[in-house]
Amino acid sequence: EYFPPDQPLPAVLRAGVSLAQPGLLTAGMASLVIHRMIEQVARQFIAATQAEEAAVVIERLAGHGALASLDVLGEEVISDVEADAYAARYAELLQALAADPAIGGTSSPARTVPARSPGACGALPRPAHADGRPLLHLSLKPSGLACRFDPISVEAGVEPALRRLVPLARLAAARGAALTLD
């Protein structure tokens, strides 16, 4: 039902769809396999579900010289209550990660990260910022900050989003974090 009838599907996908038809004995197994495949693909993009897990991922990436930008899923909001909850999840994530001594913001001390290869340098101190970019970097979608977000309509979309965005931006600045509108 999700695929247009006039769009040809790859043979493997056609076979999977036919095996997943309701009423067939193979439907449960096909559903389980498809579910696991989707989870496997999602894990490539969803590194963590809790702030503590995200901190471990950020630290691991920083140890390899890479930076991460974190996003909170669930930006499709249909009420002001949901938009408030979306903004609150960002504030909670930001505060939790900024409090982590290994990540933190501008107030965190330099930390020691093992050198890539053993040698005379041993462990090198690495600041909380890499190349002037904070290790704590959040990306958020303005559409998640207003239930009727419309980038053209100031009253309907931009003003409600700004009411939630400004406190987040201030919190990010106070914690030495970067914030990207996605």
C-alpha cells in the first residue's frame, strides 16, 4: 500500500512485500525481518537515545578527530504542548551534555585524549573545542518549535518558533555550545 502501483520494485523488495501480505503464514517473519533491517539502517543515523549514551558517542568521535551534531527526533508537532515538549527535550539534552566534564562547553577544562599512534607525544591535551567549533553541537528544526510553522508567516510560524528558540539559543551560548537551525 505504500508503493505506487506504477513504480517497478526491485525483485527482492517485491518478494518481501508479497510474503508480508496479511493472512499469510510468512507475514510475521517478513515483518520481523523488515523491522530489523529498518533498525539496522536507523542505527547508522541514530547514535543514542539518552544523553549519557550521546556523551559516549561524542567523546569517541572526538577521539578520532570528528565532531557530531545532535538532533532530537520528533520535530513534527501538531500542538503547542508538543512544541513546548520538543523545546524542553533540547534544553534537557543541552544541560545534560554541558554538565558532562568530557564534553561540556566553554567552561569545561581541557581533557586528555590518547594520541592516534603511540609515540613521543603520548597523550595530547585537547580543548573542549576543536578548531574553534564546540564539541557540543545541536541541530534543531524550527518547524518543531511551532505547531503551524510557516517560514513566510511571521504571526503563524516565526513568532511562536522564536518564543521557544530564543531561550534555547541563550542556553546554548551560556553553555558554550553550537546551535544550528536545520
